[in-house]
Amino acid sequence: MKRLLFALSSLYVCTVPLRASEPADIRIEREVPYLAAGRTEVADLYLPSEIPKGQRVPAVVIIHGGGFTGGHRDAARELNIGSTLARNGYVGMSIDYALADIGRPVWPQNLFDCKTAVRWLRANADRLQIDPNHIGVIGGSAGGTLASLVTLTRSNDGLDPEGPYGSYSCEVQCGVDMYGIANMLDWHDSVMFSKTNEEAPELYKTASPLTYSRPNSTPILILHGTADKTVDVSQSEQFGEALKLAGATYEMEIIPDAPHSFSLEPKERDLRPVVLAFFDRYLKPGK
């Protein structure tokens, strides 16, 4: 029942786009194709109002939640994140990606799509005035799980897509996980897989971010609320412990009384300074 509630609750929060009024102090490019020909999923770009000629800025991929079966790139949380990033000198890229349904598993295509977004930013760095050596990722709920995997997996883990943009690296310089599932073994009936946990435990382990806790891993920031009824805070605590034991670089903020699906501005605490300070540290060297 707990796992079913995760999928249903996340869908309720994220499936229907909750687009707020367009902010006037940044630029937004809507419905930008970034995947291979024939794919219908697109991205929205959040850009600073102006980037001086000759200057390069860092970029961040934004991955929505929705239980791996729903969600949308321009829901309220994603607009909040993208607008915050653009106002502070980043290019944000909020993406749609392959979603699962009963009888239609998507692993690892959903992760491939997220990594392709990183490659797309590098391929379009000149047009967007992006620094291709300073790209990050952020995601909430299921998007947090995918953001963690983008952050921590390496090319030799066998989870990089062949293409498109295969000549570009999928690696990011840091990532932010907002209340994602760290151990997929706890969600053995996830429809994003073709098999159950009991049938293929190694498959679920492969899709678990904590599997990739190791020394010298890419820095990651974990955010989670103690009042989360969808993904228990113990998931992030378990993740943090694995990272600590591995000697990995990570930060964790546990927010008292915060529920699931909060943006960067939950009523319990303004998290914008925390997230921006983290991104600034790894994506704006010398600031």
C-alpha cells in the first residue's frame, strides 16, 4: 500500500500542469525538442534576462516527479526552480521524459532521456552561452531519484545512452536530490520495470542511487522533509549514511515538518539560499 500511495500521490501532485503566470524578469523558451527524431517529449529553457556578450553561464537540468508514471516539465515546482535559477545567473532546462505505464516499462530510457538533456546543453552551449564544463541537475521525488543517478553514475556503469549527441559527456559537476527514492529495492512493484523486486533484485539495485555511493563521487545535496508521507525521510537518511561510509562528497538538509513535493520555497523554510549556495560552489568557480 505504501508503494501504491507513492505512485498515486505523486501523480496527483504532478500530472496536471500548474503553470503560474509567466515571470517578467527572465526569458523562457517553451517546448524545445531535445531528444531523437520522433520523440514527443520536449523541454522548457529558463534563461537570465540578459547574458553579456562573450560571457558563459552554468546550466542545470530540472527533472520533474510523478512516480515515474506522470508529471510535467512546467508544473509549479519546476517553474519555481527554473525561475530561481535564471534569476541567479543560470540556464535551467526543465524536461519531459519517458513515462511508464502498466505493461509499458521505461527503465532505463527515463534515465537515458535525463542524460541526453545534459548532452543537449553541451551541444547547444554556444547558442545559449553555457559553460559546458559546469552543468548540474536537480529533481524532486521520482525526479530526485533520476537526478541522483545522473549525478552519481559514470560511463563505465553502463547507463549512458548511445545517442543522440553521443560525442558529448553525460557527466554533471553536481546534483540536488529533493526527497527521491534512494533504494529502489523498497519499491518492488514499480511499473517502470518489467519485473518485480523478487524476480530481478539486481535490476532494482542498478536503479538505486545509493548503489553508486563511492569515494570521489560527484557532489550531491539531499533535501527531505520529516513530514513526508510519500517517500519516508529514512530513504534520504539511508542514502546519506551510504555516502558517508563511502567517503563521498555530500550535503544533507532535513527540514522539520516539511511534506512531500515542496518547491524551493516551502512554508517551513526558504531553501533557495541553500540550493543556490551549493550550485554556486560547484558551478561558479571563483565566485
